[in-house]
Amino acid sequence: MHEQIWEKLKDGLRQYCRQNNFQNVILGLSGGIDSALTAVLAADALGGQNVTAIMMRTKYTSPLSLEIAREISRLNQLQYHELDIDALIAAETDFLRQAFGEQPKGIVLENLQARARGKILMAWSNQFGGLVLACGNRSEIATGYCTLYGDTCGGLAPIGSLYKTQIFELAKWRNNLNRVLPSEVIVRAPSAELALNQKDENTLPPYSVLDNILTLYLDKHLSKEDIIAAGAEKKNVDWVINRYHAMAFKRAQLPPPLEI
């Protein structure tokens, strides 16, 4: 099953690039599992020399994330660039502080970082050519755990049809063929690293819980009552389903995923 999914994603990425006259792709390599797997997929599909990976670090970027990004680029022979964007974020924060007449809220500052990265990726595409890949997964897309015009920037979302739990499984399977990922990226707790000590599960239910509910609701078309009867906790079911419908406006604006 994993091999079939991987081959379908590889073929889909190749065909999409060919149909749209792109020879190379660009992505932000964060040190997290989603961008890591997207980078490996792109390297498998197009060759590492045709994949530009940009690590855009801030004061919240951990040393481990930098090590992971560098190692993935080395293992897959990517065209790797490392940029410090703190000065850019500071300038935009100062501008907004003056415009607002008050200190920007925490969510504003978090999204500034994601959108700065998105702008850089799109600028890179304008300057040098290449298709920007969005690295979001289906779990994040369904719940709107993403920043419009930030990490959602791009012309294609290669892993957008895969739930987060599938991402981890696929990464383990691909790494067993030959080492293309450092083990740390597979076992570390997911984080957007947009704030101090931020973790995905501070906002979302554990991915095993979230993906189970999403699978039952979106793929098996069970009702809320049936999902609860199947053993899911009511408060989680309520939160996930309400969140899914509330985030429809985001999904309407996202790049297309590769279908599996």
C-alpha cells in the first residue's frame, strides 16, 4: 500500500510539473515531517538537483530543526539555502505597531512569520523560476491549522490528501528503503515553531484521535452520533466537526492536493 501511494504521488508530481512547464520545484524546509517528506518526494520524482529547499529560520527555530533541514538536503542532494528572517519580522512588527497604535497580538506575530516565508518562496519562484510546493497535510487542511498566504502558498500541495498519521507511516516506509530522512524528524513532536515551546497538540487533539474522527466523518461519511457510538469522545468529535465546517473558507483558497 505504501509503495502504491508513493508511486502515485511521484507520478502525479511529475505530470503536474510537465503539464505546467516547470522543470524544478521550491519549498520551505522547516525541520518538520511534512516539509521533510515533501522534499524527499520531490527529489524522488524530479531529482534532488531540481529541488530548491529554503530553511527560513527565526529565533523560534530550534537547533534540531536546522540540523534536520541540513541533513535532509545532504541526503537527497537538494539545492539548499538557509536564511535568517528575524530582521524582516522585526521590521514588519514595528510597522504594524505604528499602524495599529498598539502592540500586535500574538496570532498576528505568528502569522507574520508564516507569511514572510510564503512571500520569500513566491519571490524565489519569480526570480529563478520553479513551482512552489505547499507542504500541508489533510489533517491540517481539514482543521484550518495553517496560515492563509503563508504556509499555504504554492501551486500544488503534494501530500495534501494524506492525514498526518499517514505521513509518519509513509516516512518510516520510505526511510526503510534507503536513508533519506534523519530519524529525529520522524519521532519529534510536531510544531510550527512560530512561538516559544509551541506544539501542534496545544491547539489540536492528538493526531491519532484527530485523524480517526476525520476518517470516519470525511471518508466513511458517518454522522456525529455514529462516530461517538464508535468510541470517540464527544468533546473531541464536536470540536473536530465544528472546526472542519468553520474552516471551509480556508480550504476554498488552498492549492490543489495530489489525489491518491
